[in-house]
Amino acid sequence: RDGDTMVLAEGVTVTAGQNIHVRGSDHRAGEELIRPGVRLTGREIAVAAACGHAVLNVGLRPRVAVVATGDELVEVDAHDIAPHQVRKSNDYAVRAALLAVGAVAQVERFHLRDHPPEIEQTLRTLLAGFDAVILTGGVSKGKFDFVPAALAALGVEKLLQGVAQRPGKPFWFGLSPRRMPVFALPGNPVSTYT
């Protein structure tokens, strides 16, 4: 620089507009900048703010109820377990899997005994208070598998029952009257996790 004059080093060229970031040059008008379903971080918030969007349409991560069913189930720390009893593991496994992928805001565990009125009453409460319900056990065709009948009584529309999968064939899926997903998984731990 010499006063108001700039002298370029030998071999350097300059073109008009060089190193100027022109307004609107990042993307074309109407172009999608953030795809639907993306979890918002500081980057996405910055893009929205830079484009003048003070309010965004977002979805909340769901609250999920995970329900283990069966009189044979006992708590993990139970002592003196009877020969017909097993420690609960399915509800722990499903909860941990959901939390690990970050797909949910909250996961609460519940246990239902093989008592139809209790099953129906508790499911009524869960269907009203959560965004999804996942049940384990009580979905096959056994003597104490009361879950499908209780769901039907509560107006949950069965969309499928039984899949060509081993283990896990008794899988059940439906939608509540308010279109909330309800999954009923087999009670066998390997089948449940599969």
C-alpha cells in the first residue's frame, strides 16, 4: 500500500467482486436448507435465524411406556425366586435400546400381572398419557395372554399380529383411537429384543 494505491505482488491478479460474499448467493430462493426430521442443533438454529425464521415447526420426541406383563415376573433384585418365576429383563432391554438411539424424550417402565381388569385399566391410563406403548409378553395365544383382548376393548385397532420372524413371531401392532402406536412383543427375551 502506498497512500491510496495498492500494488499487487508480481503474478497476482484481481477480478471484480473477488472475496465478496454476495447476498443470497449460498442457495436459491425456495431451496430446502434443512430437511424435515433433522434434530435441531446450533447449526440449524443459525440457518433459521439467518433466514429470518423466528418460529419453527418442530416435533417432540415421544414419551414411551414399556410394559412387562406376567405373574411370573419378579424384580431384578428379588431373592428366593420360585421355580416358575423369572427376573424382569425385557422392559429394561427395550428401555435401554430406546434411550441409546436417542429417539425418545422419556421411557417409563410398568409391570402388569395376568389380571384382565388390571391390564385394561392400566392400559387405558397409559394410552391416554403416553405417545407410544410397547408391551412385552401376553400377546401369544396362551391361557394367560390377555393383552390383545384388552387392547381391542380399549378401541386399539389391530393392524397386524404374527410376523414371519424367528424368534418373535407373535409380534402385534395396532393404533389407538387417537392414532398412537401400540407394539406388543413376545415375552421371550430373545424374541423381544429381536
